[in-house]
Amino acid sequence: MTNRFFACQSQGELEHEAFVVFEARTADEAIAVLEGHRETRLAFTDVNMPGSMHGLKFAPFVPDRWPPIKIIVTSGYRQLKSGSIPEVRPSSKSPTSPPKS
């Protein structure tokens, strides 16, 4: 199984729960999506994301630029050591729930 498989599975599950999902394959594409969709409240990234920065650099970059956005960092290939994921400013707010139909 590949990271692409898990991305598709995650996307399908989120859409099933009425979340709107925007896909980006690189850090640069993800930044463009976030700039174009200020309503975004959650970003899901892979440690090995290609582009101008990998997922471990992307994780703290996003809330510095867009404070309301929470980050999920995952990897299908690497087992991360404790402390290798950068600390992101904690928040007491959870991501916005999808609209009820």
C-alpha cells in the first residue's frame, strides 16, 4: 500500500462526513490552496511531502501563517522518533465540524 492509497482513503472518509477536501501534492500547491481557501481549518500532510518543504517543516509553517488551521502529520514509510515532530502552538479550539445536512 502506498501513501497515495491512504490519501485517497482519508479523502473519501472526510468527504463522506461532509467535509470539503482540497488536494495538493506538494508544499507549494498546499500553500496555494490555503491562500485561496481561507475557510480551511485542517491540513493533513505527509512527512515526505515533496516541494519547497517537507511535512515536518510544513507543520509549524501553517499555523504561523494561518493560526486557525490545525495540522495532522502522518507517514506511511517512516517511524518517527519521539521529539522529531516540531512543536506547534497549542490551541484549545478544535477544527470546525462539517455542516449538518
